Amino acid sequence: MPPLTLDRRRFLGMTAGAAVATALGPGCGGSPSAPPPKGPGPIRDLSGIRGFNYTPSTAFHDIGFWRDYDESLVERELDLARRLNLNSARVFLHYVVYEHDKAAFLGRVRHFVRAAHARAISTLPVVWDSCFNESVAR
């Protein structure tokens, strides 16, 4: 299988699609036998969401988060978030980090989403087309 290569447009489209699927939750595009959402329409009660913007305690900014990703630190801090009854994490996905090392970036995002899911924390990925100096990511 050839290596995955994405330009900026495809990256933004791919991560935007993932963000929409995450926001809609399970059942989005699922099997036709899946029960319809409860309630009078597409509006759901969102009062139970306890969200937070996540950047690890050791990172100065979101680029450093993904560039210097530390799995054990992320898992420990997600455990703390769960103990605080937080259940939705927003993370910013920077193209400049993806561009620098595509495979590592995608693996880190995958780990974060899976670690959060294991703790019943939903993720809200935000596609960010870097407004930083690109030398920051190197």
C-alpha cells in the first residue's frame, strides 16, 4: 500500500469530516436499523456536556502538544478530567504539525481519540490552518 499523502485541502476536508462525525455521535450514517434520535427533532438536550479545551500541562501551545506528544501524560490528564466529571474535549489540529510528519500526527490524533473514548470523553477536533510561524513546528 503506498504511503498516505494529503495536501492542505484534503487534510482540512478529512479532519472536518471527522469533526462532523464526532459531533453527531454514534449512529451517524449507521445502519438503517439504528433507532432514530429521541425527542421532537434534531435538537438534543446538551446540558449534560461538560467540555474543556485540552492542551497538555507541559505544552506551551497546541503545536507543541502534537509535536511533542506524550501518551502517558495525555492518558493521566484525561483520567483527571474524567474524575472532574468532564466529558468532552476540544483539541486543535494544526496543519503545520501534520505537514512536518504526517504519519506521526495521524497516529497521535488516533491515540488521543481512543484514549478519550476509553474514558467516556467525546472529542471535538478543530481544524486549524496554522497562524503561527512555521518554524515553531520544527
